[in-house]
Amino acid sequence: MSRYETNVVLYRLKKDSAFRDRFKSNPGQALAGADLSDEERDAFVRWDLRKLNELGGSLHLLVSIPGLGAH
Amino acid sequence: MGKIVYAAAMSHVLHPDYYGQNVGPHGRRMVEELIAVVRAMGRTLTSAAPDALVVVADDHLNVFSFDAVPALCVRVGRSVNRMIQADAIEFDRALDGLPERYPVHEDLANSILETGVQAGFDFAASWSAPLDHAFLSPVSTLYGDRPVAPLVPFWVNCFVAPQPTAQRCFAAGRHIARVVAEGPWNVAVIATGGLSHFPELSLARIGQSDPAFDRRILKLMEAGDSEPLTALTAKELHESGSHELLNWMVLLGAVSPARARVRFFGEMGRIDLAALEWDVA
């Protein structure tokens, strides 16, 4: 189910600007309630797009998060 | 008896600023050339006076989330909104300033959905999904200031594995052709997206297109030879960055055995741009 959770967080980062702002200022805290593995959580905190992609994060979500996407 | 009076496929980020910023001046120039071709194609489309325009495109996880990803989805209802997204990323800025609402051709959409399900296609239906750049960038470029024909938006899941097969997309297109033939309407069909681009970040060839693959598939379309295209596997589409070719497979099914004419093909390095028309008249 982790692939689902990873993409749920990515989708929320894309669509929910308040959550995105919290993530930008303190990613660990913003993700405290998310059901992620340690590896996934670490990739989010480091904002390692390649790793998130390897862990099943959708490329189209990764590239389209306002202010965070890598184009 | 209805007929398909116009058929075309084209790349769907028709937005010079996006390519200017992300690829550079040659990217901007190339997409401007493509836009001029698509505008000319739009004059042919409007002179064919379709009662409806079926637009086959993919979602970029703008509309559908991982909560539910339909393999193939027909937009029903009476009208459809332009997607409005705060902080839209560059390629959805192509939508800024466009009309906020478009008519849906409700009878054709319902026919495609209902007879499709009866025929064994488990199409999803949406009454509320809005349209992103994959639909409206080509539609607005084709029509310019002219009124847009009532739309039948049709989504293909091009990006979230497991995708529908090329063969299944082609079969869905054959179904659309049957609905049109049995109905009273003159219908235009366009497919959008591509050509090869956006390979996954973890691949070595990050950000590069596959021109050899694209030239091969364009030749097959020009020859009206759809069998090798329907045999393309998910792996081949993924490795060449040609996910969005699945949209084109629906169109190919709708117009088969018509041959394509390549109106534009440009190799940008990061994506190959194209616009094709099919001889359906």
C-alpha cells in the first residue's frame, strides 16, 4: 500500500496549498500523520525526486507540485 | 447515418512560453511552427462542420487521483468546465483566459458510454471531471475565436500502471466508429499528446525523446498499418516515453484503415512534436 500512500502525499502536495506550505517549512512535522515507511518518509524530507519516483511516486505528480516540481 | 468527418492527432502543450523557458529559443520556435500548422488544421476541422468533437486525451493526475484511476472514461453531462488550478504549473497556464465552460454533446457521449458497456467495454463515466491542457490546449488552438463544437471528452489512463493495452484502446476506437456510423451525427475525432517524452527519472536517458521510435510509428500511420501499433507493449511505450500514444490508438481504431498525413514533425531533443490528419472524407 505504500505506493498508494506516497502518491496520496504527492497529490496532496499538488492540490492542497496549506499542506504544501506546512511541508515546505517543516517536512517531517507535516508528514507526521502519513502512513509512510521510513525510507519513503526520508525521501520526502530530503525531497529526493529520483528516490520518490523509484518508490512508486508518479512522475507526473513529482513534476507538477507548485514550487517544488522539477522540470 | 453519421460519419467521421475529420480526424487528427497532435501534441498537447501548444504553449510557446513553456518551451521557451524549459527548452530554449529553438523549443519556442518549433512549437510556434506547430501552432501555425494546428491553426490551419482547425480551418479544415471547422469547414467539416462537425456536430460533435470527440477529444481523446489523458489525465496528468490533475483530475483523477490514486483513489480511483479509470482505464477509459467518458465524460457525460451537459457541459464541462476548464480546470482551474491555483498555482498551475507552466503547461497548464496555456488554459489561462480560455472560456470556463464548454458544451458536451450529451447524446453522443451517452451513446458511446451505454452501448460501450453493453458491448463489454467497462468504461467509467464522469459527470464532473474538468478539462486540463491535454484537451483544451489543442481544442483552443484548433478553434481560435470560433465557437467550439459540443465535446465528448474521453480519457485514457496513459500513466498509472497498469494501463489499458494498445489493442484495447484501438478496440475502444472501433467502438466509437460504430456508434458514429449508427447515429445521425457528423463527428470529428482528435487524439492528443506525445510524441515520445518524459521517460522516468530513474532511466539513464532522462528527459530525452526517442526520435527513431517516433519516426517508425509515424511511417506506420502514414501506411495505415495499425497492426504493429496495436502490438506495442506497455514496456515499449514506457521505455520510449510514448505513454500518450494510447490516446492515438483510440483514434486509430476510430479511423482505421485510413492513412495519416504528417502535417508536422519536429525533434526537439526533449520531446518530439507532431500533428497528423487522417484521410477520412
